[in-house]
Amino acid sequence: MDMAQHRKTRFRVFGALALVVVALVLWFFLRPKTDKKPAPVAISVTAQKATQQDLNMTLTALGAAQAWASDTILAQVSGKLIKVNFTEGSEVHAGQVLAVVDPAPYRAALQVQEGTLHKDEATLAKDTRDLTRYTTLLTANAIARQTKEDQEGLVAQDRAVVETDKGNVATARINLSWTNIVSPISGRAGVRLVDVGNLVSSSGSTSSVQSTASATSSASATTSSGSGIVIINQLHPIAVTFTVSEGAFEQLNQQTHGFKTPLQVQATSQETNKPLDTGTLTIADNKVDPATGSVELKAKFSNTGNTLWPGQFVNVKLGTQTLPHVTVIPSTAISRGPNGKYVFVIGSDNKAIMRPVVVEGTEGTLSAIKSGINPGDMVVLDGQMSLKAGSLVRVAPPAPDAAASNGAGA
């Protein structure tokens, strides 16, 4: 009896469990379906409103400063250098005596030529007096006509000799004056290429006598060719040369009416981008380089602060045109895809909209948009790589440095 009762109890428990399982299965399959999608996650981006303004377009190029005029000072007569009258690196003025060649030989040569001139002038005076006397005697039929004519020829010959002597005297004086080596321009002297005691020549060569320890020779000469005395560079004003493409040259040519109208040019440091000086562009080369398709231009700078130096490489910037009332956005907002350039714009529902754009021009960190963006549109500056059309976005505040940069650029 107890065993039967126990079996009945077990069957009742198992039956109840089976009913519960069946009820759970039926509930699982028969319960109402609900499609709950997870809430979309907003992508953090930085953004800025497009503005409308005038955008000044500039052309940039790599330039090199060079002296407006550069002269290598050479001796015009040969001799020993007895004086150097300049300090290396100092400013010199036009007409300043830079060095002196020993004038004694040239002074003596001048004295010889002057003596020859005086002698030949005395001979001319004597023969002229004889001609006057022969003319009087011929009138009285006291001498033959041939005698007078021969004297006339002698006087003419004397005059030619005197003229030659005068030329020799002038040459000797010029050579003597050339013993003072003067600067033809005002500028800055470079490193001295000769010393007092060197022998210089009009060919530009110099030589110096150096003592040796040889028992058979007490001295030996060392010669260098083509060095000159010193190089004078004119730094006020100074020039900066650079090249531009044919297209840019045509635009500048029209803008300056054939480079008759000066165009402002700014030179900046390649190291720090710091402005160095402002000058004017007035000179263009007379040909296009067929190898590069470029034209060389030259700008003139006053260089009052000596911020430009010959041989120095600088960045050159000159204004080309002004785009009036254009829509402007930071260039970082523009992306390039297979169909061209595009920008992500944030809609009123905080969703990203992909807009194809046409860029009219770029200046610095800003781009002028010809079509695709309107003033006031909120464009994405950073985070575009994570976006697609319709993405939910959250605008994060820009970093302080970026905000200051964008504010300055706009």
C-alpha cells in the first residue's frame, strides 16, 4: 500500500513537470514577436560653420636672395699691393679706395712720357719757326720751293709725334690712377682675398712670396689665378629671384599690365615662416624655360633691416587676385572620393549628409567653395573617416589650438 501510494505521487510530480515544460515551450513559440533595434551610437566629430567673405589668393614659390649688384674687384694694373683700406664685412661706398698698388713704377713711367712729350713739343716749335722763315725766304726767291715743302712735311710729322706723346702721357696717367683700386658700387665687402705685399695683375691673378727652409732657395712664389681683391655685394636694395609656371606667369602678366605695375611680394623664412621683408615685383625674364615650362621673376627689396642675405633661400608670397563674397570653409573639411571632392554636412537631425563640392581656390588653410556648400552650413572638420551618409553625429568642441587656428584663418 505504501509502495503504490509512492508511485502515484511520483507520477503526479512528473506529470506536473511535464505540463510546466510544455507550457514553457508553447509560450516561447507563441509569445508575440518584438523587433527592438539597439539605439544608434552618435559618432563624435568636430565641425565649423561655413562663412562668406572675400578671399585673397596668393602665389607661393621658393626664392633665392641675391645681391642687386655684385662686383669682383680686380686690379687694373700689375704690381705689389702696398695698402688695403677696407675691413672684411664692412660697408663701403662707391668711389672708396679699397687697396693701393705700388704707384712708383707708374709715376716714373708718366714722368718719362711727359719728358718725351716736352722734347717733341720743342722740336715741333723749332721746325715751325723754320717753316715760317722758309716761307719768307721763298717769297723773296731766296730758297727753292722744295726746301719749304720739305719743311712743311717735317712740321706735320712733328705734330703727329706730339699727338702720340700726348696719348702716351694720358695712358700713363690712367695707369697711375689705377694704382688706387676703388669700389664702383656701394655695398658690403666680403672676405679679403689678398694681403699687403701680394703681387697682383690686371688678369686677376695674385702671387705671394713665401720664405722656405731650403738652403739653395731662400724664397718661392705661390700664384693663384682669378681671385681678385674682394667681392662687393649691394644689399640695399637686394633681389630675390624665383620661378613660376607659364599659367601663373600669364596671370601675373595681365594683372601687372606687362609688369609695369609693381606687385607686392613678401619674403618669409624657410625655417620659421617669419616675415623677413616686403618688396615689389617689377622684373620678368624675357623667355620661358623650355625644359621646365617656367619663367624666372625678380623682386626688389629695400632690406633695411638686413634680413635678406645673398644666397639665402626664402619662401616668396605674392597676391594674385581676390575672390569676392565666396563661401569659405577650412580645407581639412574636404575629402576626395572616387567621384571627386565631397564634404560632410551636419543636418538639423544631427545626421551626416555627403555633399559633392567644387573648389574655386585654396589659400592657406581655407578653401573657397564654388558649389555644394552654403554659408551657415555646419561642415565636419575631423572624424570624416568614420562617417557615411546618414550617420548620427555628435559635435565635440575643438581643441584650443585648432579653434584658435581656424578662427585666425577665417
